[in-house]
Amino acid sequence: MFRKLMPVTWTLVLTTILTACGGASAAKAPTIAPAATVAATAAPAATVAATTAPAATVAATAAPAATVAATAAATAAPVATTAPAATAGSITADRTGWPAKFRLGLFANDDSKATLQLYEAFRKLLEDRLGIPVEVTTGTSYSAVVEAMRADQVEGMEVGPFAYVLAVQEANAEAVAVVITPGTSKGDVVYDPTAPTAYYSTIITKKGSGIATLSDLKGKSFAFVDPASTSGHLSPKTLLVKSGLNPDTDLKATFAGSHPTAVLSVWNGTTQAGATFEGNLYTLASQGQIEFCGFPDGIIGKPRTPAEIKAVYDSCPDGKIAIIAYSDPIPNTPFALNKNLPESFKQAVRSVLLEVKDHPEIVKGLKQWYVDPTKDMGLSQLDSYYDSLRDIAKLLNLDLKKLAK
């Protein structure tokens, strides 16, 4: 079920997952799983798929070093020979060079079908407002989605923040908006203009395990999520390093593959501790999959002091999931497009993203909306918001430029 975390350099680990996502360290090859499949192989082998309608299966072969050479059906959506005509209700814009269809890649965690259903109303909004077909595909890892953009199999993506930083290097990605999730775990999701643009990773254990502090983790089994996951690996790893632990040697670490699986591994006793983003704990508890000692106010994304964390931990009964530490704030997930797309297309997509907040039913179903904090934060470009993650890369000695090789 899990992938063993080997004590090798992280440049090598992430190079492996981003160039091929295969080999002995992976529990299964990452895939882009859609309504119809387009298979691709690389060296080492990786399976990538894209959604088309009507369904069709097209095989494609990649050269070594993940140089993807696919058939036209499996590569970039063809640019329309004439600019796509605006349809009723669609955005008025210069459509020169727009793709004939827009393909969005997502990380599906454990349930591709549920993810596609979750995004269906949003997909329809994009389709109606852009005036071109929109299809959504899912990948079994962040790396698979990044690889799909690099192979020109998707034009847009929504992956974890650190995976985005890698995609900037790997796949020419450009952030155009930031995902906002609700600031509370209670009730239906509604637009909240005060919701934060950052979130937190947490280190968790099952109360009664004998683990109460980060130093107690030494020698214990630990579930990370995915090598390229920000809140499920790189941010908590940074927290552990700053606390004096070496995750490669001081922990018996594994990769669970998804956020829910990492938490359930702790809940079921497979591992003694793990990492996940804060909101995942409240979601799994609300679904009845775990019992969790959260903060009484139910607010997600709120800074918590060590004293506050300890107070909730101390009051938590044995047998329930408890938080022992929070990471530094992590910039929220970006919505990114291929930078080479026409500027008019990128602005049109951005406009639809910022419109989502005005559709209560989509916000309720999607459980998120989008903002562009560039101006409010005084940034020259949205990509600069993710520079703190590049600092993490330096701390962990990751060479992002070599990851594309």
C-alpha cells in the first residue's frame, strides 16, 4: 500500500517521479484517468491518459528521459484554424490562437469518479463562458498531472503548491488564480471574502501512541502523502528538519499515495504518525471515517500557538486522531495554465475563475472558489506568491532545474 521512503537525495527522488513516475519505489504508476483513455509510456514506464468525447483509445510512445512524442490525439489540443466563434453567454475576446478545447488536469486523491463529479458544474461554467469544449482529467499523483501538462495533454492544472513550483520548471506553468477553501468546517460552503489565501500542514498521531511532541517521532513509523505534495510531504518535512529531525534516517517513513490514505493509516494503526493538510482532518471526521480532536471553533486556516495545540491534544481522549504540530503557512493551491497560451485566453479563464464566487451552488458543490491576490499583496506577478516554497527547495537541497532532466 505504501512506498518506502529511501534515504537518497531528494533531487534524485523527485527527478524520478517527474520524469517517469515509475520504477521500484512507486506503489503504482501514476495515471491520468478520464472518461476515455490515451495511454503513454516513458522510460521508466508511466501511464498518462486524457479525456475525450466521444470515447477513443489512442496509444502513444515516449522517448527516454520523458520526451513525450505522442499522436495528435494525445498531445496538444489543436489550435483552431479559425478563431472559435463566441457562443451565447460566452466571453467576448480576441480568440486568435485559442485551443479548440480546454483540458484541465486534477489530482484525484483516491476517487477519480468523485473528483470528476465534484468539478462538473465548474466544468460547465468554463465551457459556457469560454465557448469551447472543456474536459477534466484526473491523475493518481501530482507528478502525473505535471507530466500531462509537460506532454501537452492538458492546458490547465490544479495541483499542490509545491507541485506547481515544479510545474513552472517542468511544464511551463503559470499561475492565474489561487484556490480558496472555506475557513470553517461547519455547515455548507459559502463564499467568504475573509477566507485566508494560505493553509497549514499538520503532524498527527493517534492519542495514546506515546507521541506528544515532534521529538517523540524519532524511530516511529510515519506516513507522508506523495513525494511532490506540499502539505503532505515537503512542508511537514521542512518542519521536522527545523525541529532537529532527519526524516530520512530518524523516521520509518512511507508514502501513502493520498491525503485520506495517510490519515487512515494512522487511524488504522498502520503507522504511528503522519502528515496531511488541516482541512482533510475535518473532512474525514465529518464523513465518519475517523474520530478527530479538532479545535472547538472549527475554523480552518487560523494560526494556532503551541500552547493552543497542546491544550487540544491534552484534552483529546485516547484513540482519537490528534494534532501535535502545525507547519508554517503554505500558499493555497494555484490554478495554472500553460504559459504559451494566448494572453486573451489566459485572461478569459482567469475571468471565469474569479466569477465562481458569484455562483453559490457551484461554491457549495465545489467547496471552493478563486481569487487573484496579486494586487492586494503588492506582487509583480502571482507566481511570486510561491517564492516561499522555493525557499523550502533550498532548505531541502532540491535543485528544481535538474528535475526536468
